[in-house]
Amino acid sequence: MRFRDQRLGAVRLHREMEVKGFRIACGEFIGVSDVDGEELEKPGTALVPQGIPWTEGMFAARGRGTSMEPKISDGTWCLFHPAVVGTRQDRIVLVEDQNKIGGHRYTLKKYHSRKIDSLDGTWVHEEIVLLPLNPGHSPIRLESEGTYRICGWFVGTVSRIQRIEQPRYQYFAEE
């Protein structure tokens, strides 16, 4: 989408991202039921900040906790690319724990796994561990029989986002 900046007369690319309503744990997995109502964010749309690479489907969610300090501070907006392809090894990822009824429990950690290679060229995970950056926190070992989903690659943080208000339409009955 393109728009004209009336002040400059220039045409620029309008880059948008989704704003998620849930909080991301920088600690143990948390879900909507684990936070107070005032901690939830208003879902919507925001502009991708300057200097952050944009991709289709990009999203933002607010972090909660200190396990990823000093890189990710409590309360900052975390930005993610949704296309999770390639190796996850040692990348910071958003992980959803789908083991509980209702799901939607998230954590943000550095992904590390050990694999067992077979003679036929295949492999299986021996262990997957989600590592905090802050040494005062413990790693999270994923259960081998658990169900987890990598929701996005961590791109960066910002202290504020610029929300885009969606146009409001009013219905007028035809006469």
C-alpha cells in the first residue's frame, strides 16, 4: 500500500504489522489466564518502526519478565517475522505450548537442541531446551511427548509502537 505524505509530497511504502493482545513470557510459559486484565493489550495494527526489516505477516507483542535481559527488557514490544524456516538452533524464537486445554501459552527464549543422527541419514531430537539470556533464570526443557509450535523469529524490540486507527464506517440505509 502506498500513501502520500502531505508535508513532504513524497510517496513512501506503508508497512503494517499486527499487534497481538497476549503477553509473551520472558520466563516460564504464560497464557491469557495467567495475567491481569489490565496487562492485556488492545489487538490491532501498527506501523513497523524505521530500521526494522518488514515481512508480510509480521507482528508485535509485549514482553513480560526478565529472563531475556539485557537484550529484551520487561514491558518492551517484541517484533517477530512469522516465516519460521531453516534451522532454529541458537535463534531467539516465540514458542507456543499447546499441551494445556485452551493453549495460547507463550515464552520467548533462545532455541537449542541436540539431535541423534541415524545411519539412514535421518535424525530425531534427543533434547530441546529453551535458554534464557539472563543467568538468573532456568532453562525450559520441552517434554518429548509435548506439543509445541514455533510462532516466529525474534527481530528486535522497541519501547513504543505507532498504532494505526482503522477507519470507522457508518451504515446508512438506502431510501
